[in-house]
Amino acid sequence: MRIGGKLFRAVNWHADGVQWIEQRLLPHHFEQKMSDNPEDIAVAIETMQVRGAPTIGATAAFGLALAYKKDIKRFVSHWLPRFRATRPTAVNLFHACDAMELQAKEGASGKMMLDAAQAYADAEAAANERMGVHLAERLAVGERRILTHCNAGWLAAVDWGTATSGIYQLARAGESPFVWVDETRPRLQGARLTAWELGQEGIDHRIQADNAAAWMMAQGKVDAIVTGADRIAANGDIANKIGTYMLSLAAREHEIPFYVAAPTSTFDMQCSTGADIPVEERDADEVLMMDGVDSAGETHRIRIAASGSKANNPAFDVTPYANVTAIISEQGEWKAEA
């Protein structure tokens, strides 16, 4: 996708290392980081320098290719478990690790490992583009006022995005979609990432507080809701950013289509239901503290809660399949009963 008219991907191989967009700095600063140390890549996933299920998977694939090149003797004993431990909920991470482990077991060369990682990232981007075509067919109805939650854009998905892919396809086909962007507390991925992406692509949008979403639905100002997913269970239950379940309840009440867009790498057929999906509990400071830039462009971190207050910070929730109008993958609509 485009930044200032130039094409970028969220993560890629560059020279002799892994290069990624440092998402924590957006939207105020755009910076690409690069490292030839596999530990730096694992830390980038842990600390949400890269985030979003497909991007996490692609980053792990590149990181493991780098680890194989730099430290092949500890690839199985150290680096595979190291990357698998970085984040618990996004299943793409584990699919990527499994794919790279299989290559290693088959005696791949360093170049073959890098080719496998590149193929994994390319496949994610291609799947997202195809998914967008299917999704655009669903969204090309009415006034195309679409509500999103968190960031399921290209930053989260190597390229194109999941939830946003259909929106970008509509725009490039000459349509004029409008997007309500939930700010998405506590890390504000909607306000900081999705809105920035949409602005780069010239798509009309408004950032809103998460709590405004149901009222916009009640006012008849939302035609469809589209989210991504971090893991989809065999029965169709979806784990996604906290707040998604609440949106699904409001959408059902107001009879608004609720779509989930995710590539096949996000499906976990070994996970029977949403109750089996591990939900990551993150640091309380994400709720109690906030950072931003002042008028001089300086970044500050401040406390927004009373001193001594504690916080509850589940990073994800689980939406039952019954609340979902359709799950769209690169293969079209996915149905649990099939």
C-alpha cells in the first residue's frame, strides 16, 4: 500500500536482515527499522512494534529464516520456542513457525529458508487482495458507510489488510466508501493506524470514541461493520481486539451486517470453540497511561488514571459465530457447517 505515494509493506527482507515499520511511532512519525539479530525480531513482535495477526506471522517467518542463517545449531532448541512464545492469541504466528520448522526438518539451505519466508509473506498479501474482492461485493451496497474496529489494515496484514482490503478495492474501483474508525482503546490502533492508512489512500473517514459506535448504528448511519480476526475456531467463533464482541451485539440489535475478514492462516481447526482460544492479558499501564505528541512534536507519556488505581486489560474478546453475518477469506465466504 502507499505512504506518500510510495509502495510499502509492513515487513520485508532487506539486505541481510528483517525490515519493519515501527507501528508504535505512527501516526506522528514514520520509521522503518532493520536488524540482522533474530532476538530483535522476536522483541519487535512482543512489544507490538509489529502487530496484527498476518503481519506477526510474516515477521516470525522472516525472523526464523534469519535465526537459521545466524544460529542454525539452536534453531530447534531455542529459536522456534522463542518465537512461539512472543504472543499467545494470533494463530498466524504458530502457522508460520510450523511452516519454517517443516522446512528446517527437510534440510533446507539458508536460501531456501529465506525463500520460504518470502513466499509466506507474499501468500498473505495475495490472499488479502483476493479477500478484498470478495468483501467489496458485500460492501458495495447502500451508502457504503462502513465501521471498523482496531487496525485490520495493511499494517496488520503485510499488505492490503483484511477488513480494509474490501474498502481499498471499492475506492480503486471508483466508489466513495466512508469509514467510521473506532479509536480502539487502550492502544488506539484505530485512531493511530487505521485512520492514518485511510488518509494515505485518500479515503474519507472519521475517528470516533469506541462508545459512539452503537449510537451511530441507532441513528441509521452505519451500513456495515467489518473487523479482522486474530484466531477463528472450528465452529466459527472469532477472537479479535477487545470491543469486537460488544460491536456484534449492537449490530445484531440494529440488524446491521457484521462481517469478519481473515485469511485462511487465521483459522485454527484444532481449536473447537472460542472458549478454547487463549486471551492475552496485557500490562495494566496500557490502560492507566497514554502517550502522544505536544504542539512542538515532542512525545510525552502521561498517567490518565488516579494514582493507586489498578486496571483490567484483556487484549481480545471472543465473538460467537451466531453474531457474525459472514466470515470472508480469500476463498470467499467460509461457513462453519461446511
